[in-house]
Amino acid sequence: MIRAHRLTKRYGDKTAVDDLTFTVRPGTVTGFLGPNGAGKSTTLRMLLGLDAPTHGRATLNDRSYAAHPAPLTQVGALLDTRAAHPGRTAHAHLMALAHTHGLPRRRVTEVLELTGLADVAHRRVKGFSLGMGQRLGIAAALLGNPSTLILDEPVNGLDPQGVLWIRTLLKSLAAEGRTVLVASHLMSEMALTADHLVVIGRGRLLADTTVTDLVRRSGGSSVRVVTPLADDLRRALLAEQPGAEVTATASDTLEVRGTDAPRIGRTAAAHTIPLHELTPQEASLEQAFMNLTHDTVEYRGATA
């Protein structure tokens, strides 16, 4: 289990993380989200003892990272794929880590096979692609068979097959009862992988909830309606359903918000308006995230 209690980190007059409290529980994949500059990397570094908090405390399995006598067997982490010495082979890099904790050679072989690197185990890391470097970083995180995993952008550089592999791996690790925290900017992947979300902006907690609840609370759901009498239905909905917002997206298609499909269907039936399609459209995690973090984005590109 991962616990952050009132974590605060200041650099001079800039506050990177501000009184941040959350818990990551075992048995779920928890996504750690936030815009660029939100404080995600700083938080991860404080969790792992790489940065000292100005205030607050972080514990991993009820101890600080530094207090674990064999931390690799408790917490596996991937923060930087360039952590391996470029002149070493993948096998040598993992063996060096294994020696620090007295892990057997067979464990190195196991994680190389698990991450698909067995065939390139004796190639130097400097020749690895970005995706291969990611796999090596994940192999290092899994080396001690830890109960807790902290991964920063683990699918970065992976091809579609690799993305599916890491998604399946993370879910299977959580199903075994492990604690899995994944920081990512890929909302589509988080929607498929994460069960729970911790969202921060400008160093402060914005949400600590399930994916489903965050999307539901965003208010972004709508109903797609296709009918040859789109104008008639639009007038009827606006007249009879206060709060309904109706937008014509084509001559025969409406996007309706502020009501639901059954009520739209009843209104259409009462006016003998034929419906060719009546489909609820759930908001995406990406849109829910954008709505939640809109006021905390520090770096915005210009629009054309």
C-alpha cells in the first residue's frame, strides 16, 4: 500500500506539491494523472525517497522507502528508462541489481522472458530502441517480485502489441493483490487499464475516485438521436424537457444533453416522430480529465 500524507515540496518560492494526501490500495491499478507541471514527477520522487518533502510523509507498505532493508523486494519502480548504463547488456544490468539484494540468477532470466527481452539479453543497452528500454525498465521493476509497483509512463515507446502486453500485465499484477500506481498522459490507455484515479493539478489533489465516477461526474454524457424529423423533435424536446440541450450535428442527427434516452423516446412517441437511432454516448475519460484540470493547466499552446 502507498500512502502520501500532506506531502509538500517547495523549491524557493515555488510550491511543486501542496499538502497532497492520498492512498493507493492493493488489488487495483491506480492511475496518477495531471497536466504537465502538476507535480506528478516530484510526488513520485518523494514516494521513492529521491526527493525529501518540505513537509509531510510518504510510506510504502507502512515504511519509508529508505527504511526497507531490501527495497527491491517491496517496491519496484520505473521512473527513467535511461537508468541503465549504455555499455552494459540487459542481462548484466539486471544481474548487477540482483546482486545488491541477493536475488538468484534464475530471477533475472524470468523477468527477461516475461518482458520479451530474452533474445536480446546480451545486447548492449545503448543499441536498444525506446520500447526495448521501457521493457528493460519494467524488468528491473519486477526483479524483486515486489508487492508494490510505481511506474511512470510505462507504455511510452511501445508498439500496439507492447501496449496490450503491459496493460494485461498490470491488470494481472493487481489481480494478484499487488499495489500498482501508474502515471500517464494517455487518457485512452488509462480508461482501459486503471480502476481508480488520483488526479492532481498545480500540486494539489483534484480527484481521488474511480474512473467510472469521474466520467459520470463530468456531466459529459449525451444521447445521439437520428430521425428524419429532427427539427420537429428538437422543438418538442426544448418545449417539454426543461434543461435539455439539443444540438443538430447533421440534417437528421441531434446530440441531446440534460436528459436521457427513455425520456427522449417518450417525447418522440408522443409526437409520432420516427427514430432511426437513439444511442446514449458516455463521456470519455479524456474529456472528463480536461474538464477537471482546465483551470490548473500551466502550459497552453496557441490555437490556430
